[in-house]
Amino acid sequence: MTASGRPPLNRRLAEFGTTVFAEMSALAVRTGAINLGQGFPDTDGPESVREAAVRALRDGRGNQYPPGPGVPELRAAIAEHQRRFHGLTFDPDTEVLVTAGATEAIAATLLALLEPGDEVIAFEPYYDSYAACVAMAGAVRVPVTLRAPRFRPDLDALRDAVTPRTRLLLLNSPHNPTGTVLTRDELAAIAELAVERDLLVVTDEVYEHLVFDGEHIPLISLPGMRDRTVSISSAGKTFSFTGWKVGWVTASAPLVTAVRTAKQYLTFVSAGPFQYAVAEALRLPDEYFTAFREDLRAKRDLLVDGLAEAGFEVHRPQGTYFVTTDVAPLGEKDGLAFCRSLPERCGVVAVPNAVFHDDVDAGRTQVRFAFCKREDVLREAVARLRTLNTARGRGTDAPR
Ligand SMILES: Cc1ncc(COP(=O)(O)O)c(C=O)c1O
């Protein structure tokens, strides 16, 4: 507080405290619990990619400010990746922008494209930076809820949410935390709406290589979307180097120019040597991407089955490395309270979905677990979670 009694944090950010990931990860460290809360892998990505970063550092590539839009090698590799996996063509000089992770790409895009008072529609539960970035831009978020058990988008609700003030749709597929992967029909309906109402669309595709059922279709590939979509992705999830924070935007030249204008005053540039390494990563053979997905598919199945056996209602994800569960069958009424008590009760950390919701009731008893962990860690977590039900059974059956 200053002498005037005014709090230091401005009104736009007043509702955003410490992120739940920080709280839960701190809890994991304090209690020594297995952290299935935050979505980071417990093993690093390919050795060859790590070596590429070391080489770049040693060779003095990227140790000084790299070019604002990103090093040409990486921009070329991003354009090649978009062509190889999605059949999309981008000019690496004008239609690709390297950012400090997808997080900066989202922030720069929203700061660049929004006027104060503009409305942004996003499916909730949403990744926590969306609401904060919309607020920083002085815009207004309008949630459309993905509801259990199927978490499909309600396209009528989406249409009804559009007003004359709506400027853009902010989409995430594969979707964190529900694991929903939008189908071609759903994307076509969204594209049609965007064209009809002249909306911009921002697509967060950081889990594009983690689709187990269905396929990842970039919205920007649909008719009418090439010039109104900002497509965002990142190396963190695909190559298991979340600490490097190398992300990117691919879009039409005017949109990339707009995003770059905001981005240059956020970080200007970042991750110099890592940019060269990610350029190599993006050119890994198809086998890398397939093996990565299949590894995570096996882990998904292990955790999904284990959670079901432990008494959770499990919503099997089609993509991402998260699984949303419902803890109501365990007799729990509140996911946040459940997650706060879980490390003490059985030595596991998870994240409550309610924190990703404006409509808190819609996610009140939902809890998210990450399965981007070693198999032995997941097995141990499952064994620990099973004791919840046993303890509960004992508690219920015991004579009073
Ligand atoms: C949906 C979604 N978008 C963006 C990010 C952040 O990506 P990055 O680490 O590249 O900033 C995450 C990370 O968890 C995410 O889940």
C-alpha cells in the first residue's frame, strides 16, 4: 500500500494471485510428494538436441541478441515443420515469429490485437495465462464452458456468445486440461462463425504432437482462416525442454507484423542458443514424433487405468499429457480442498480444474493429473492414490 492506501497491483490484475502451479509445486517440494500437478516432463528431451544447444553456446551462436523475429535457421525450420506436418506454407521472413515460449506468443498476440473493451471468447476451463493476458490488454473475457463428461464445445453457446464487441476467439486444441481435440466438423463450424462475424482467431497448439485419438488439424488450414488466424506453438512440450521457452507464431504477414510490434517491447528476443537447437529438433525424423506420442499414449493408459481403479471418475483425454478426473465418487465435494490435502494424505500433487474456470461450479469436483512422468513414477503415484479408497473404505466401514 502507498500512503494513499492504493494497493500496488493495478485493478486489471487484482484477481490474479500466485498461480496454482506455483502453490502446488511448492507443496510437492515441502512434502516430498510426487508432482503430477505442473505439466513438465521429468526426463529431458533428445540428447542430440541438448548437444545442439551446447554446440551453439560454444560456437558463439546466439550468445548475443539474436534477430528480433528469431534466427533465420529456426524460422526456416518452423516453416518446414508447418509444411511437413500440416501442408501449410509460410514465408519464414514475414510469416513466422519466434517468441519466448507460447506464453509470450499469447501475451504479445492479445496485446497487439485487442483494444480495451474488446471481447475475447475462449472455451473454459482455460490455460491460466489467457485470462491474465486478456486483462492486461484491458479486454473482456467471455467463457464458453466445456462440460463433463464429453467436454465437446457447445457450438450454439459459442454462436450466442458473439456480440458486436467480440474481437477474437482464443482456442486451444488439443485442450489443456480436458484433453479434448477439436474435430474437423467442430473446427469447420468455428471457422464459419469467424468468417460470418469477421472475428480473428488465436489457436494455441502447443500439444499438436500429442494426439492419441483423432487428428490435429490447424484451424488456419480451413477455408477463410488463413488471414484471420494466429497459430501458436512451442518446443517445450514436443521436445521436452520446457525450460528453454522457445515458441512461435505463424500467421499472415500483417498479423505477424502486429504481434512482433508488441513482442519487441516484451522480451525483444530470448533463448539465443536454444533457437539453433530447436531448429534441429524440428527437423528430427518422423520416428521421433511417433515414438514421443506412443510413449505418452502408454503413460496415459497407465494413469487413466490406475486412477479408475483408485476410484476416480476418469475422462480419458484424446490429446495433451493431462487427464481430468472427477473426485466426487471418492466422496469429495471440492477439488481445491482435495488437492491441498492430497500430498499429506497420500503423497501426490494434482491441480484443481476449478482454477481454470469462471464458472467454478462447472469444474468444482474436477482434478487434473499430468502423465508426462517416468513410468515408475506413475506406477508409484497410482499405488499411493489407491490407498485413498482403502482409507475411505476403512473409514466408512469402521464402527463408530
Ligand atoms: C495450453 C498451453 N498453452 C501454453 C503453454 C505454455 O507454453 P510455453 O511453455 O511454451 O510458454 C502451456 C504450458 O503448460 C499450455 O498448457
